[in-house]
Amino acid sequence: MDNITALGGEVYEIDTRMAGYSGITAGYLILGDRPCLVETGTATSAPVVRDALASLGVGPGDLATIVVTHIHLDHAGGVGDLAGFYPGAEIVVHEKGARHLADPSRLMTSARMVWGDKLDVLFGEMAPTEAARIRALGDTGSVDLGNGRTLSSHYSPGHAKHHVGLIDSGTGDLYVGDAAGVYLPQTGDLRPATPPPDFDLRTALDSIALFEALGPQRLLFSHYGPVDDVQETLERSAEELRVWVDLTRQAHSAGMDLDHAVAMVRERTRERYAALRADDATAEQFELLSGAPSNVAGIIHWLDRAQP
């Protein structure tokens, strides 16, 4: 299948084809004795992911674990559907997200407020997961991949209060979710992901520092793909956060409303990203991955809380 890429170490990247696009959201299958899916993609992507797993030899009774870095719909929207496809799989999530997987109604209501009619096209409807099948993680936790190989989880809020990073003992791969921002492989661009309501600068920088301390061999971005240059990428991730926060703070201090603040931050960061000088499709993809309105709104929400 053309949406599967072998990354070595029995790890396979699956393009979940979010909303029909390529290169927006990745899921990862770790094969081995106890196959594990990291990130499900959206509800509408669930059949795409199931077909990819089937082509890799993972049938309905074979998947041991489904892990999500956090419960945003582009990462975990497909959990309920995939739990149905793989009745033996344990569903692993941070404890602050667990109840929303069991009962997604509040999550869906708030998502609909943000996305409106676009919700159905972009994400679809998250189905509930049987509570008995959900394992809630604390600050750290471990998933058994078989043969002594583990996937260790590390609480890394900042982007979202229910976010974890996951490191594979067999490969040294670190699944960064959205805590290190979004990466566009075509251009090598990296941009922060700072949506409301949970973004917090100090916490986000602490999470990046934690990722550095874990000493990963490679970063696997949910958006999008593997990056080998770990140290430089994490440093750049922290720098991007500071740039966006500084510019948004200036706009906010000047009394700008959200639309004007977004326009100013967009203008002043444009030169940082080759994607925005590329073709329209690449620019649109980048904006969908890490939209300036969402990023600026998240930072303003944090500023208002931090210094009312």
C-alpha cells in the first residue's frame, strides 16, 4: 500500500489520509510479539488504518495495544472505531484524557464549537470506547511490546494537559505527538502547535527539555514523519515557541483583536517557513497542520490567564 513506509526496527509509518489529504497525520505500527499502534488518526481514517494494518499482517485478533499521545481528534478520533475492529487491544492514554475516550460527548461538543461544519469533513465523530478496556497512565507508564521491548510514556503537557511522549526501548524512537510542534518533511519547516485551552509556555518548554533528557535516537512526529537530527530539532522547537509567544504578546499588549493579532504574527513569521513560499497546496497543508489562528488564540488564552 502506498500509504505505508517502513522506518526500520519493525516500525511502520501509516499515512492516515486525514480528510483525504496525504502527509497530514501519521499513525505508527510497532510490529513484534505484541503489535502496538501509536496514534489512530481521525474517526474517518479508521478504515484506512485498519486496511494498512491488515496489509502488514495484523488481523482483528492480533493488535495488542492502541496508544495515543493525547485525545485531540486528529490523534485519537479513531480510537473507538479501532477498538471495535481489534477487540483484544488495550487502549492506553493519559489519565487526564481517559474519561473523554469512554464518553466523547463533551469533547465532540467543544470540537464542534471550534470547527463547526468542517468537523465532519476533517474529523468525523469519535465513537466511545468501553471503559474496562482503557488503561490510564500517570506521569510515567510502560507498554509491553514483547521480547523485553517496552514503550515508556512520559507526561509532557504544554500543548495539552493530557499529552504524553513515548519512547521505544528497542529503537530509541520518541513519539512526540504535538509537544514539539509540527514538522513538514517536504520543506523541513517546524512550527509550534499552541491551541487553546491548555497551552502554557513554561510547561511546553519543560516538556521539550524532558524530551532532550530522554536522549532519543529519532523523533517521530504525528505531523509528520521521522526526524533524525534530534538535538537541533528540539532546540528549534523551543525557539519557535518563544518567537510565536513574543510576537503574540506584542500584538496583545497593543490591544489588537484576534484577527489583527493573527495577521501580524503571520506576517512577521512568514520568512521562517519555506512552505509558505512553496506552492499553494504545501502552504495550505502547513496551515491545516498548525493554523495561525489556533496558535495565536491559544497563546492569548494563556496570556490572559497568566497576567489578567
